[in-house]
Amino acid sequence: MGKCNIDHSKEDVRKKFESQMEWLPEDVCALFDDFLNRERTQEDLNEMFHLLKKYDLAEEEEREERNKKMRFLLLD
């Protein structure tokens, strides 16, 4: 995934999550509200947005890699 110069708000991340949640693992979905309710760096928000972006179109291997990165951010 390439780097993006756009800063994404919590609302941007929430909307992207909601658009992709039917394809995400249950454990990721269960932790997501807590992620957004805690104080987050702009870097964390941007990374999460890009992990979620086009998740539904990613191949299974790519999804597994994204899931690992999302879990790391969610449990941090």
C-alpha cells in the first residue's frame, strides 16, 4: 500500500469501517469502537483508513496481512 498525504479524521475512519465491516473478522469489528473512542495519533488513523480501504477487493493473503496490522493497532 502506498503512502497517502491526506489526513483522515475519526469520522472518515468510522465511515470506511462501516462500509467494509461485513467482510472484516468478528474480532476486528468487536474492537473497533474502542479504537475510535481512545485518543489516536493522526498516523494511526491514516494507517487504519488505508488498511480498510478496498478491503473487500483484496485477495485472501492480502486480507490476512491487513488483519494482522489492524489487530496490532486495535490492541495498542
